[in-house]
Amino acid sequence: MILIGVVFTGDPRMRQVFRSNYGKAVRRGGGVPVFLPWKPKHAAFWAKHLDGFLFTGGGDPDPKHYGQSMRPECGTPNPARDEFELALLKAVMDTGKPILGICRGEQILNVALGGTLIQDIPSQRPEAAGENHRDNAHRYAPDHPARVLPGTLLRSLMGCDELLTNSVHHQAVDTPAPGMRVCALSPAGIVEGIEAEDGRFLLGLQWHPEAVAAVEERMQRPFTALVRESREHKRRNIKIS
């Protein structure tokens, strides 16, 4: 049994949608989702006892965590979620276990490792206005293409050099964290994916594959890969111990 820790939104209006979409994607991949409460004091416990981790979409991280003042266009941060996710990411990184981040999950991963974010794409990157980077975009339909860069983990995983993405966001990665590289870009140059330079399974995607993974096999692949890599990591470490 491969247990995947899932950190998801605290918005009660979206709770069941997130639980269903993310949970089903993990189960289709062969894993068992474990939905985690926002308790920083439990971060080390989860990091030790679960096999892989999925950080999901949600509101904007507080810009103070990447050394910036908050712009007027930035959403209201949730300090409890920020604190828990940053603590959990630090604990999990120390174990080397696989991590997949979706939308906010990609962003908080980048922040935790020392990168920065664009706080508001429409006001800070007007050249991307035609790509519909906004929070009320349609979660269940493709919105704009993303170029998958050659020689990346994402390219080998998805098996194509371009994807139609269903992005729902107004923030994105600006400067990738040390040790991370861009693996997908929108036509206007907005980062749509980041991954570890050393090849370990540490992957962030700006769009929402979980929303369409039930009907688009390619969008299921990141979740299946997360479970597969978590199983392999567990197997290797059982042998070592």
C-alpha cells in the first residue's frame, strides 16, 4: 500500500471537489490518498510515515515568504496553510520522498526552496494578457498551450512537446528556486512547470491535471508517476534498512 499525503484547500465550498478530483487521481494511479490537516507540529510525522506527497491548488502564499511586500492585486494569504506547507515541505525534502505540486502547490514548492513568484500576472506581465491567466478561468477545459521543454522529466513523462492546459491562476513562478529548472512555458513565457535539476521526482505543474485526468489519460500520468516513484523510493529504502 502506497500512502500519498494530500494537502488541499481549506475553502469549504471547494473541499469536496478537491477531495474527489485529487483523491480519485491518486487512486487511479494505484495509491491511497491521506488528506492532511494543517498541523505544523505533525509535519515530521507525516514526512516519516507517508510515501509521497501531493500539494494542491488554493489561495496565494504570503509574499513575505519570498522576501517581497504584498502588492494590492495579491490575494489574502492563509497563514495556517502557509506555515503547515512550508514545514511539511522542509521535512519531506529531508527524506528525499517524491513530491508533486499543482498550481499553488507548485508555487509553495518554489517558495519553500528559495524561489520567487509573480504576484499578479495581469498587472505584472501584461504581455500574457491574451493567455487568460486568472483565478476564474474554466477548471475543466483547456485554456492555452504550454511548451514542454526537451530533455526534462516532464517531457519524458508526458511524451509530447506541447500541451493544452486548464490553468486557473493569477500567480506563477518568477525566479525558479536553486536546484529547480523550468520544464514548461506558455507562449508568453509564463512558467507552467518546474522540476528538480538532479532528476529526482520533484515536480510542479501550474495547471490542473486532476480536473481532467479521468477523461484525458495524459493528464493522469503525473499522479501515476507520483505513486510509482513513491513505491520505488519505499522499496529502495526498505532494502537499505
